[in-house]
Amino acid sequence: MSELLNLNRLAYFTAVIETGSFTAAGERLGVAKAVVSHQVGRLEEELGVTLILRTTRRLQATEAGRAFYDRAVLILREAESAFGEISKDAAEPTGTLTLAAQIDYGGAVVAPAVTLFRERYPHMRVDVAFDDTVVDLVDAKVDVAVRVGWLADSSNQAQRLGTFQQHLVCPPALVAQLPAGFGPRDLTGLPFVANHALRLPTRWLFSRGEWDRETVEVMPAVEADKTPTAYALVLAGVGLSVFPDFLVAGDIAAGRLVRLLADWTLPEGGIHVVYPAARFRPAKVRLFVEILKSLERARKKP
């Protein structure tokens, strides 16, 4: 069956019929006359019929050859159309882009990226899900997900977009309550908002320089189920907490939040795009990831 579906031999045969000779068909296809003759002969052997009558002066299609030519032209046209559509999808974005991202990074970076993507490719549709729950990309039919933090082992393929810092922040009104010489251990006496979207929401490792390390276990005054909830509580003045830099940068610059212990650092996290395992990526995914990369580069500029 695979021999009967050899599209090259169909192309050789139709070229002979259309040009009227093996020589002209070879010139059109860029191959030797002998190659064309051999391939048409193999096609006739596979089909068990004579397609072309050969004389010393000219070629003539048999009745079976004329009928087969009509079908072969349609087959080649459909194959060319299918190949063109797939090739176009590899070069140009088509269809619907399905995205998943964690809520905080989704709102801060992925949403602006979707805006830019739609401005550049207004014919594209985008299906977006912001959720802190990690979904199975294949089961959820997700083209690309953005994961912030520390990746778990999986069969997915990942590409690092960048990194983020974690900042301890509080509302301005709370600054007056800070003790003199405020340090990491003083957190235990302040109202802390625990974010249960994190793996260890009450345990923090602070570092300063090469040798200073302080591990602090806080007793939360308020507990939140996810990052937006914790963030809203801190902005409302409930207490202080730790958030990624991409989330708090604007509020710190505007004076709505104050960064504390700026000379100490918390563990740096990674920002990754994650794909279902595949050899090639469609254009819609590649182009969207390029936009994300550009926004990450801009975010890191001073």
C-alpha cells in the first residue's frame, strides 16, 4: 500500500502526460530522463496496468492512464494544499493559542503579553487560564504554560525566561511599628500575612553577603488562600508579607508599599515557559514566547 501512495511517482507520471515526453518531464522536474522513465515504469508495475503507450515518435496515455491522470492530479493538488497549510502554520500564527499561568505573574506580565500578541496578530484567538493550580498540559490541551518558582520534574519541556527576586513589603503605616535596628528575627513580632499558594508560607531564609544567614519561622496573623488575596490584604494595611518583584515593583515605586530589609535577600526563583513534549513548536507558541521574553528583558532593565 505504501508503494501505491508514492507521491513522487505520481508527480513523474503527471509531468510526462502534461509535457508529452520523458525528456520534457525531466527538464520540468530537474531530473534525468532515465529517472522519469524508470519511476513511471515502477508505477505501472505497482498498479499492474499500462499507463502510457511508448513509440519511437511519441507517447500516448492509455484509457487507464487518462483516468489515472485525472485522479493523480487531484491527489497531488490536495497534498500540495495540505503541505502548504501545515507549512504556513509553522511560519505564521493560526488558530487559537491556549495559555496557562499562575495568577500573580499572569496578571503582571502574561496579560500585557496577550495584549501585544493580539495587536500584532488580530486574527488570532487566545484562551487564557490564570490559576495557581498546576494542570496537566496534555489533558488541559494547553499550548504553553508559564510557571514561576521552582519546577517539579515532569515529562514536559521547559525553557527559562528569567528570574525573580522576593521582596518583604509592608504598608507605609506599618513602618512606624518596626523596632530600631529591624532585622529578620523581628518578623516574629509583627503581623504577617501567610500566602498558602506557597509551599512554605511561614518559613523564610534571609541572606546577607557571603556568611550571614537567618532562617525565620513566622506566626501568621492572617492567612490567605492565594497570592491575590494575600496581596490585597497587605495593600489594605493588614500586615506585611513576601511577594515576587514583578508583582510589587509598581506599588513600591508609587509609595503604596515599602520594601523592608533591602540589604537582605531571599531565595531567587525561576520563570519558565513549559510545553507539552514535542519536536516542533507552532508559530503561535514561538511568537508568543518571544513577546514574553521581550517583556522579561524590559522588566529587568533599571
